[in-house]
Amino acid sequence: MILIADSGSTKTDWCLTDEHDTIARCATQGINPFQQDKEAISSILAGELVAHLPCTSDAVTQIYFYGAGCRDEMIPMMRQALDSVFTQARTIEVDSDLMGAARALFADSDGIACIMGTGSNSCLYINGQMIDNIPPLGYILGDEGSGAVLGRRLVNALYKRQLPQHLVTLSEQETQLSLTSIINKVYRQPLANRFLASLSPFVSKHIDEPSLQQLVSDNFHDFFVKNINLYHNTSLPVGAVGSIAYHFSTQLEAVANAHGYHVGNIITSPIEALTGYHREKLRR
């Protein structure tokens, strides 16, 4: 019996499967070993996950955990936390959310895998390995193509008179946010990246506005220029995981084509595809 996880800092999606069928799906709070210690992670596993499984923890024989914050130096601690709860698991593999995205998008094929949600990331994926990665640098220094940067671009364009006045009025009416409250949330409250990304549904709702289409396209253009083009491989398909890629797929495909790339899969969440990937591995 295999347990698979796709984890972010806010939410973790779990899937329990055997070689044929999905047995159970559930979600817990986010797990990020860069932000939480082993005891906190073990508590989440024991208190939120095990109770929702239709079997005992001893029945789980393989675990594949993909998550934000799973850097090389954090992987041993994350593996120990899983082992402390699932004591009979013979295989416990921990890897980055980017590897999870790559496997979900391409399985054993080659491609350029992208994460485009609140933040962004990408890698060159060849023969089942990430062989190159341009560091995303976060929403202040980088994260081109992300929801956080799209929100930042929106606010900048609204209040520096780069967008029509009716969009300023509309945004304040629909989001119930003034310039003062936006400045407060960005500079005085935590998780500014999540707040900025939360403005992207406004863009999506009014994407028929040419000026907002341009805003999205410019965000994706920077993503290709500062990330994807640096892999120097236009022959490979580009795939993307995340809400920004999914909801703005038309603009993403147009920008990719303009840079000489073909867009393959675009999926909102990798958990289903990851389940299929590991189920196939088990059957071999």
C-alpha cells in the first residue's frame, strides 16, 4: 500500500493507493520542513492524517512525499518524521515539490517542468532527473510568472495610472481593498506573497480587458526570458502545474509560442498524476 503526498505550506494533499485503485484521498494542513520541526510534523501526521486513513499506519509500506521546503538538508528530518509514524514502511522517499511537478507532468519523458501558483519555479527534466534549475528567488527578487508577482504588477499598474480608471474603481469595489489597506497588508502584515496572489482572481474575472491580458502576458514573458530560455532547449515541451498556469492558459500558450516553445500538459494539482506515476511503478 502506497501513500503519496503533495505538500505546500498551506495544505498537503494525500492519496493512499495500491497498484490498481485509489483507496483514500484526504488533506491536512501544510507541512514544510524548512518552517516546522520534526515534532510538529509528526504531530500533524499522527493527529490529522492517520485518523483519516481506512487502515492502520502499519499497513503503509511505501511513502513518497513531495513538498515545499524539502531541500537537501531538510530531507533527512522529514524522512525521520514520516518514519516515526509509519514504522513499517520499507520505502520512504522525500523530494521537492518541483520534482513532484516534473513527474506529474512528464513521468519518464523529457520536458521543462514549471510550477506557476502563488510562487513559481522551473527545471530541465531529462531521463527522470532534474538536470538544471534556475533559482526562483522568491516574490521580492524573482518568481516571475507567479500569482504573487501578477498581484504586484496589478497593484502597481492600478495606482501608477497604467490601467483605465474604471478598473481601479472596479477592483476596489470587488476586493474591498483601498490603496491604504493594500499597503498595510504588503508592508505590515505577514505572508504578503499570499495576499498579492489572492488578487489574481480579479484579473481572471476580467481577463477580457485587453490591458489585463497584457499584464498577464508580460508576467509570463518575464518568466520565459529569465527562466525558461536559459535552458536553451526549445525542442522540449513545457508543462506547468498550478492555478496561474491553469486559469491563464491561453496567455501562457501564446507567450510560450512566441518564444519558440510548445506547451504540453497544464494541471492545477499534481496529486492525481503522481498517484498514477507511482501506481505504474508498482505494477512494473
